[in-house]
Amino acid sequence: MYRINYSCLNLEQVKAAVLAGGGPVSASELSKALVSKEICIELDNEGVAPPSLKYSFKCEKKLVLTENGGEPVECAYGALELGKYVLFTHMVPGTLRGYTAVLDMATGRAAVTEMWFIDYEGTPVEKLNRPLSADDVTNLGFFVNREVERQVYKGRFVCEGVPAAESRFFRSFRLDNKMVKWDDDIGRQRVFTYVTNYFSTMVEVDTPDGEDVITFPSDYLQLDDCTFFYDVGEVEYAGRLSVEVIDLYTMKKIGMTMGINEDDKFEFFLYTAKGRYLGQFATFYDFNDDGDVAPPFMSKRVNPEVKGSRCTYRTSVLSGQPTAEEINALCGNVVEFEQAGSSMASGNKMEYSRQCLGKKITFRDDDGFEAELDFFAAEQLRFRLKGGDWAKAEYRAFQLDADLVYLGFHIKESCPPRGLIFALDFTNGCATCIDAVMADGADPHDVVEKYHFGYMVTEGVPVPRTRRHGFTRELLGRSFTWTYSKMMSSQHIYNSPTSYSWTIFMGGTPGDPGYRSGGFVWSSPCTYIKLRDDVYIMTWVEQKWSGSFTTAAMNLRIMHDCGFTLGLTHTADKLLFHAMGAFARDAGRADMSGVYTLRHLD
């Protein structure tokens, strides 16, 4: 999904695709629960004036809608049942909009999602000409034509035989950080993590690129102790909208998807799914906070009086998008090891190591890569790659474990920018080199890395014959928090063999609703490497965003990491090769056995 460049459709292309579509299709049998019923839905005004909706259901595929007292309109619809809940969905003929409703047939409560494509020409990303801050993006009213917008309303409905509702569906934290694998009736296998009250992540494990964790803005309502309303908008991707009812007792769900797919064709379908509960990761909101009130750091980014307002992590406009020529112009002025411009400004780095000082080390892998390192001063070395000339570099080395050093340096004047990172085990001679270059990625500023698993040759250290570091699955399904400084903490969830997600905790004031309950979420491709028992390297590239490459070596016995980042500042006006480190807390794990095939794991 990171490699799919979704078409930037104009308004006429969106109209042509949507108006050529029909009513929703379903692989499962449609519900007849609403047939012959007359229903009036009354929705609450919580900042946005809701529509008035009256329905007359003719059969399981046709209804008549009277909207805001206007003329009745016949619509194609479909409905599914899950326990006492009925979900039905339809478009309004001749328009770019429609509705999906969830009705509690036992209590008369209702939730309605109004969904629409914008009816004016949106602003193409490439015409903004500047990176935006998160506040700019969420308050800007910035839209993409192909994205389905949404507004969720709560209320009740009036129907013969259904009691008058005395309560409403409500917001809560009860679904936060749960992970479920869903197999649906159209053959999709997906792992969802309901990360926060505003975001969720998905892994499409049945697709050729099923190792990618992708992140979307989402809405949640609690319907009862075991049942939840959930919607997800594929913002920054296809732009489709899905609305679901999830039952954690029966591990079943029903849902609908509406939007334009990867082939620029309109899709509108209902589905059912069966789930396997994988686990619950730790949550960090206050014990007395039940999630019914939005935290200040989100409420200031979501205007309840603006229809469709939502907190969206629009990575395509949050960082500068320089050309290769603009990057090359920065190559002679790289900020090394300082934290300026880094969101991971770190006061929690590990101690620097002097174990390499005075040593001469040759690194070799089994495919002919070779690097000679001469550590002639505490933070200075000479190096040369096989067939190259000697050069000097400033380095930093961390004591990752007993007789295990993790070090990195930027190759001065390299163009494109290049950094080398080494893990050197003085006990068994195993060594790893990570060669990171800002070139040949999906975007010019994406860093591409190569991994060399080999050994080191130096006095007093054995040369292993066959033993090597290597990629691992041992971190799969685990979660940790990482505290880089008093200003920056995040939670990682390692939910795929080659990808992960992170949540940036937004701080606030103790006692505030949602304090430390999570904030912005995004995800990246990554790798996991085992060095020793309890000692790993985890690396990631922020594709579809800043393009930065970070490698973090973690020692889980002391719950601390260290590492390096090669990338650009937010405004793309400086190159960075900086050192970082963070304290960790274990944040739980999920049972992901049987989720991924060998194709995904190898």
C-alpha cells in the first residue's frame, strides 16, 4: 500500500465513477428485518445540524427516503443484522452522497453516518508548495476529491414495535488498543488494531503487500458492553469509507464500504466477518477516564461545528517534498549528532562507549562487502570501504550490552547522503553493518538501506565461521512505550513481520480528559534483527512522509535503546544524521501465531 500512488482524480472523474455505480452488493444474504417498516430517525445536534430522515422500506433492496422534509426519493439499499443491531446503507440517486445507519432494534437508539464526496474541486497536494503543521492540516479544510468525507450523528428512531430510546450510544475507551484478525465473506483477511479513539491500523495479510501496516482516522461509539460502532476512512490512500458494527462476544462483525478503489472504480458493498481476538495492548489514560470527553489536544484539532471535521494525519503535506537536486544541494551541510530539527530530541541517550577506542577493525560479510575502521580518537575514526580511499568521520558509539557496541557515522560530503551503522559483538565476533543512502526510494528523500550480516576481524576477538546476526520474528506482536525526553514519548506496536505503527502521546495536563491516552498515529515499513537474547535492532523508513531512516538498537533487559537517524528536517532545509535514545516500558503483546504465512515471515 505504501507503493500505490492513488490517482489524483478531478471532480468530473469522481462524479463519473460514482454516478455509474449502483446500490450496495453483498456476498452474504441481505437482512429483511426492515422490510415494510416506516422509520423516522431523530438525530442530536452536537455542533453540526443533523438531517431529518424518514424511511419507508419496500423490500430488502429498495427504500424510499424523505430527507429534510423534501420530496420522497427511491434508493437502492442493503441491510445486515448482528444480534439486535441492523446496519443499512444507501446512496442518494444522482448525488455524491449517502447514509449508513446503525439501529438498535431493542432500545430505539441510532447512529447515522452521513457520507459524501466533496462537490467542488479539491486542492491538489502538489500545489500547496509548503509543508504544513498538524494544526494547519486539521483546521485547513484541506480535501482530496476521491476521499469520502463523513459526519457521525447519534440519536434515536421511531418505529412501530420499538420502544422509545432513553439513552444514546456513547464514546468510550473500551476498544482502545485491542487487536483482532478478521476473515470476511469476500475473502479478505485483515488484522485491525483499534489504536486510539481517533485512529486505527490495518494489515491486509491476504494481499501480495500484506506486510504493510497502514493507518487511518477512525470514529468509535460504544453500543453496549460487547458491541461497538467503528468507522474508518482510508485517508491518504484510496479514500474509501467503511462503517462497521463489532461484537466481541461472538467475534462477528457486519459492515459496509463505499468509495473509489485502486483501479478508480466505484465500490459499494456490504460484508460480514468472523474474528479471532489476538490481544490487548496497554493503554495509558487515567483510571477514572472513560473516554466520553475528547482530550484538549484532539478537540483543538477537530472543530465540532465544522461538518466532516476530523483529526487526519496527512503525511503527504506534513513534510517538505524536495527534488533530488534540492537534496544534493544540502549534502555539504549535514547536522551531525545534534538534535536540532528532530521530533525525537533525546535527553535519554545511553552512555557513550569507549570500547572501540584505539582499535582497528575490519568488517566483512559473506558477499564481499568490506569496511576497515580505525578508531584513533574517542569520537573520530578513519575508514575505507573495499576498493576505496581512506576518509575521516565523526562517530558516536553506545554500549548496548556487555562487549556489544552500536555505532554510527555520516560519510562527509556523500552525495546522495549516506550513513553507516555497525553492531560489533566483541564476545563472539559477529557484526552487522547497515548501509543507509537517501536515494532510489519511492520518493527522492526516502532512505534505502542495505543489511550486511558478517563478522569483524580485530585483535583478541574470535572470527565466527558460520554464526551471524539475522532477521527475527521474536518481536512480532509486542508493544513498548519509548520516552525520548520529557517532551516526547510514543508507543510502538510491532504488528507485522515487516511493518509497525506508532502513537505519539500528546501530553497535556494531568487531570485533563484523555491525558496520555494517545494521539497521532502513523506506520512505516520496518525490519527486526536479533543480536543476542533480549537485544535487537529495529529499523524503519517513514515512507509516504519524511522519508527518514531510523535504526534503534534495544536492550530489553535494561529497557533502553540507542540509535541513529538519517533524514531531513520537517521543512526539508537541512540534512540530519543524529543520535537518539529512549527509556522503554513493556506495553503488552498479542498472540499472532497463525496470522502470517511463511511468505510474509521470510
